[in-house]
Amino acid sequence: MQIEVVDSLATVAAQEWDCLVTAASGNIFLTHAYLHSLQTTGCVGKRTGWTPRHLLARDETQKLVGAMPLYLKTHSYGEYVFDWAWADAYRRAGGEYYPKLLAAVPFTPCTGPRVLAADDETRLALMQGAMAFAQQSGVSSLHVLFPPEREAWFWQQAGLMLRQGVQFHWENQGFANFDAMLATMTHDKRKRVKQDRRYVAEAGVSWRVSRGAAITAEDWAFFYRCYDGTYRAHMSTPYLSPEFFGHLGQDCGDAAVMFVGQRDGLPLCASLCVASGESVFGRYWGTLEPLKSLHFEACYYQPIDWCIAHGYKRFEGGAQGAHKLARGLLPTATHSAHWLADPRFSDAVNDFLARETVGVAHTLEELGESSPFKVSEVPLPQAGEGAEGG
């Protein structure tokens, strides 16, 4: 088996790459169109601190049998598994933490395979190839973000340290409609959700949902205005460009689902979700005017209502946010894997992760005890692969 490194998916046939994605999970964020458009629109590339270094595995006939989205990083922005403290400690010890290697989907804290392979032999070859490339490149470290639990275990067998995090995911228990879901919640939490929705309705906000090709150019322009404004309001710069969202709408089929809140016939806010397999992923939102509970309606209630109506099994609400628990999203363990070249630093991080893992377990337990659902109707905690379904 031959392992090679490419700096662009332009050198890889989309059909070849996507066959691997389909076999692995069908996750939309791993498709050729999604990853390649990040580069062609300038969202990733040398000037962004995300330099593609994708790994390919080919057999003796040159058929593509495995792949790994991999990036050379010169910072830790857009990752959602935070290693800023590690970078600072590395610098204070006289080392250079950047560049590092990262196996991930840029700006996307969604669980999914990071090694695209049909069998364990190819998977192991790619993992070994990633380790060898990291060592040959002289980087400080290799990081694998948000793999499913089984893949995380393989990375651990390859010598990487595992780390856990917490996200909040909603699971469809076969609800007939949103009210049926509310009926399974405790009185206090049900009352809170109803209050949230009433505040928004009484403010005169109505909703329009569009998907895929039905999302107009005007919708995309308004969405980007909201998205950009949200970043600016937090004194930050958006990672993604209008051109990228244009590609998402044009090249990724019906994946994009847009919720536009309107008042007096004019658009007020917008949220964007991505549907893939049996899952819907909440990604971005913004508003022209902050209204009480508008964020909860746009980012959780409208998407969950839509998931129920269209038969989706789960909704991932994105990174962080314990406030999601009261809105019906349950704590779920996420995974990452890490290798550090300096054995002294690696030992220190390993000790830290042992303590952190205990803390995450306690957090999951405490959050689980605060479930918004009635005891007899609490969905089982997702401690393993979690909500990964594509």
C-alpha cells in the first residue's frame, strides 16, 4: 500500500474520494465538495494557517482505498478542542508548538470518521502514515478531533493519548410532534421552553424554512449578513466566506437547511443547519436585533421541530453550552486523540488528561442528573460514539 500526501483535493477525483466517504459514514462534512470548497474559496490555505496535507492510501493498482483530511496548522483557532494552554506551556519551556498537524474538518465540531477506509488494515496504514509524516515533518504534535469512539480507540492503540469533551445532542424518541416531546419533559423545563417560544411569537416573529436549491441568493446574502454581524459583535472575524456558503448551497445537494425569522414581512434573523444521514447539525446563526429567547427558537426549537417533522433521529447543537440541557439536548461525550513529539511534554499532558478525564466523567454524571426529561422517559446517555450517524 502506498501512502502519499497531497496539498489539494483538486488532484483527487471526487467520485473516488466520495466512495470512501459513503463507505465510512456518508458524513457531508467529509465529502470532496465540502472540503475542497473550503480551499477553493480561500477559507483554508497557507494564508489562513490551515494548509492542507491530506493523506491518501492507494493499492498496487493505484486505486484510492483510504484517505485522511489532514492540515498543517500555525495556530489553534477554529478547532473547538482547546489546546491553548498546551501551546503556552510549550512556548514557556522554550519550544515551538506551531506548526502542528490536525486531522479534522475545519471549523466544524461535529463527530465523524477522520480515517476513511473500508477495512482495519487500511485504517491502520493511514494512522501509521500520519504518525510517520508528523515525525518526518518535525512538527510538535498530531491531533485528531471528534472521531467516533471506535476510531478513537484505534488511535489510542497507535500510541495517541485520548481526551474527552462534552457536547449536547437531541435524540428523537419517535415523537409525533414538538408538543409530544414537551409532554415527556419535566414541568419546569416544559414551562421554560413554552415561555421561550411564547416570547418570540408575541414579538411577531414567524418562520420560513428553505432547503438546498430552494434557498435563494437573497436568503444566502441575508444569512451571511447575520453570520458576519454575530462574529463582529463578539470582536471576531468569521472563518467562512460568502463564496463558501454559495458552494454549500450549489454543490452539496439538500444538505443546507435555512431557518429565516421574519417580522412585519422583513427578515430578522437566520440560522443554518446541515442535514446528513440521520442527523442534523446546527452550525451558524445571527440576528439583526437581539430579542429575548430568539437564539433558542432559531437554533434549537425550529431545527428540532423540523427534525421531528422530517424523521431525523438526532440533532447536534454544536460545541459547548450547558444551557442547551434545559432545551432538550442531552450531554454526550466527544473524543479527540493527541500525540506530542517531546516525551517530557507528552508525559505532562498525559498526567493532565488523566485528571481531566475524571472531571469530564463527573460533569457528564452531574449533567445527566439534571435531565429535562421525566425519569421514566429519559433517553439513555450517549457515552460512546454518541450522535454520529452521518
